Amino acid sequence: MIKIANAQLWVHDQDEALAFYTEKVGMEMRADVTVPELGNFRWLTVGWPGQDVSIVLMAIPGPPVMDAETGEQVRSLMAKGFTGTIFLTTDDVHASYEQLKGRGVDFSEQPEERPYGIDSAFRDPSGNNIRLTQVRELAAV
């Protein structure tokens, strides 16, 4: 069987991202490994207790992995929130929204009714878009 193990987010500062996702969002650190043989490459992952999928908080690499122009393009897309989205679901979006706000998460969209449920959004310190949704059960088609 094939399963999803990790999803990746580009981050400007791995330590800042780690603090945000653990202290404000409530995830746990899963792995923090530095590989000297790969130029001190740092593999940093977070996730929720009891869930198998982790999010890799990946620093934007320099040459030879990524040239300077491509790095700037990634940074520009991150600033606009267009390098990918993490979709989170919850049974009570209003309670989760208040809990995260209480920890200092700044929401760009408050919970709002949509055809598929109640949806809200926030961005991490690197500009990544995170959606928090209470999904309504839809009728089978």
C-alpha cells in the first residue's frame, strides 16, 4: 500500500516556522536532522499527535540545488500565498478558530459559511496559505 508520508512547505526561516507550527498551531516536531554530508541540509518536520502525515518545513536552497533567480521566484510566490496550501479540517471551526487566535495566529479570513461547510484561512510567517474548514457532509452524486 502507498501512503502519503510528508507534504512540503517552503519557509524563509526554519526556526521561526518551527515555533509557529508548534507553539501557535499546536503541532509537534517530528524530526529535526542536520546532514553534514549534504552541506548541513536540515530535514525539519511537524505534525499532529496521532496522525501519520508530517509537513516538511523546507528552507529555500541556494546553488547548486536552486539558482538565485528561481529562489527569488519562490520567495515572490510565497509572499503572495501561492506556493501551495495546506487544508486542515476540524469538527468545530469556530472553536478551533478561537483556540488558534488565542495562541496568536492571525487569520486572513474569519470563519464563513460556504456551500461545502464553514471555511477560514491564515498564513504562516513565510506567507504559506493555510485553510481551516469544517466540512459539511455533501449528498452523494
